[in-house]
Amino acid sequence: MDRRIFLKIAGTAAAGLAADRAFGKTGNRTAKVESPAEKMKGHFTLLQISSVSDTIGNSYLIRTAGGKVIMIDGGFEAEQENLRQKIADAGNVVDLWFITHPHQDHMGALSEILADRRGMTIRKVIYSRCTDEVLKAETWAPQNETDAKRYYSVLDTVTEGTDITDLHTTGGRFDIDGIGIKVLGVANPELLMNSYNNNSMILRIWDRRKSVIILGDAGVECGDKALAAYPEWFTCDYLQMAHHGQNGCSREFYNNVKFMACLWPTPSWVWEPAADWIKTKETRKWMDDLGITEHHVSCLEKDWLLE
């Protein structure tokens, strides 16, 4: 069994403290990473929903032992029918829906569902609205601004009993049915480079025996900002790889996070890229160098379930 020492980020209260970490074979966790927070009493399962069309996107369905449902993102508009069915199978009620940022492959399905519920109940949506300056900064894809503004318009006109919360404060916590959710990152209006991705919400979710960190599409600056603010919270069993595992957070970021396994919301053409600008192989090498051997890739494990 490989062992590796990880140091907390320099300049923080945790600087200089080392932690042993053990790694198991793929699919078999043989060690627990201790949570920095108190143990919760509840339990959740997490479904990493695979794309039906092998497209890019984030989609996670969390279900608590008491039947509460938490959604994170949901994918493109084209994924909505598959997503509707998954939610229907879980009771057709979403208690809490987080959207990390306003790219179509994260908020497109929710936009369509909010516009036409078809009997689905959505009790609360939490997002962190980007400023107009952030939306205009992504000049390489002007359609993104149009899509984001349409999504915000849908949120602004929701009238069917859904609480819409625009969150701009980090450090907040949601306790639901015995599980904890900590907000480690929200929109960053000062980050105009890689603007939409660098305005990703970052979440840590944990129950009585496991923890997951969701990075959304966090870029280098977004990830570094959250890590510097909350170094003690960046420890988990499962880490969702930023920006589908390529061109996201930096190697130094991953070096300073304590985790055991990777979640890859990644289509086949990003997992095994042909184009030079897709840097997944670079990130995969970083994970190899860290000794990570447990990987759950959405294009390889259809609808993988964490229990």
C-alpha cells in the first residue's frame, strides 16, 4: 500500500502539519480520511449521473437516509429527460438544488425543468450570481452570456413555491437530515480571467463516515482562493475533479488537498483527448504522482453510486 505525506498550505494555521494518507486499490477504500468537522449522524448516497450522449457536464444526485434529495448542477438541456427520470425514481421532490456556475453544461437542464416542472417539486435552489462584468469577460464564447442571462431570468420569475437563494458569502453551512454541507466558495467578481469557471461554487458534503468535495469548474485562481480561506476543510474521501479533470485547478492545489479518490464527470473525448488543448492526461499524471488509484469516471462507470 502506498503512503504519502501531504502538507497544509503555507501561511495558514495548519502550515507545517503533516498527515499520513493511505491509498487502496481502485474501487476498494482501505483507509478513512478523517473529517475536520464533527461527525454527522446521517448518511447519504451520491449518484454520479453519466451523460446519455457522451457530452460534457456535471450532474450529481444525493439522497439522504431519510429520503431527502439534493441535486448539484444537472448537465445540458439535452440531459433533462434522463435527469427528470432519475429524480422521479427518487420521489420527484428535490429539497435542495445547487448550481455551481452558469455554464450550460451545469445549469441547462435545471433551466428547462424550472420552466416546465411536470409535477416535480423543487423546494430550494441555491446559486451565486455572476456580475455582468464577469458574464461579459468570457469573450471567446458570447453565447454563454446569453445563456446565463436566460437562466437568471428563469430564476427571477420562479413562482411555483421554490425558494431561490443567491448566495455570496462563504463559510455557511446547511444541515439536512443528518448530513452537513459547507460552502467553501461562491462567485468571485474580482476574477475576470477564465471568468465563469472561476466563479464556481465549491461545496463539502459529509455524513457519519464519508465526505465529498465538489469543485464544479473551478479554475486555478478560484481553487487557490478557497483553499487559502479554508485549508482545514479541504480534506475528503472523494474529490470531484475541477472542470471535468482538465484545465481546472492547479497541480499545487491538488498537492495541498488531502483526499483518497477522484470523481470525474468526464465524457470519453475528454478522458482520452485527441486535441492538445484538452489537458486530462496531464491531470491524470498528477493523480498518479500523488498515488491516487481509485477513480470513478462518468464515461466508464455508468451512473456510479457512492453508498
